Amino acid sequence: MMIAELTRHLLIEGRVQGVYYRASMVEQATRLGVRGWVRNLRDGPVEAVVQGPADAVQAVIDWAQRGPAQARVTRVAVADMAAAEFEAFEGFVQRGTA
């Protein structure tokens, strides 16, 4: 039986830059077996794409709403991604600012 995989796009707002948010998300996603990436956006939010089993993806989304201790997350916008919108990721990485 194949486990259903999900891909979600996250836009995380609040005090989320300069507080170890991206590196912490890499640690969480890797621990949960989720693939994808995370990066800062020049206008302040953090953006991420998470891909993996539904329960693991939801666990990363739940974590994203809290973030690391120094973060103050005010909003996490979650959007579904259709297969045509993403690649199949290997591992979870931190990308450069966009």
C-alpha cells in the first residue's frame, strides 16, 4: 500500500527572519522525513515548500505556526500545490533569499 504524499506551499509571516527559523525548519523537516525547501523573502516573510506523507507534512505545518523560540509567528498561509507546480524533492534544504 502506497502512502499518500502531499505538497504544500507555506508563507510564514511575523518575526521569522534572523531568529534561526530556516535552520530550525530544516531540522524539523529532516527529522520528520519531509522533503522540500525554505527561504527568506526580501519583504520579510519566510517561504517554504513541504512534501511528504500527509501526517508528516501536517506536523511541519503545525511546527511552522510556532517556529523556534525566538520567532513570533503571526500567520501561516498554506496552499495546495498541483503536481505540475513542483518537482520531486530529495531532502530538505535552505535556499537563498528570493
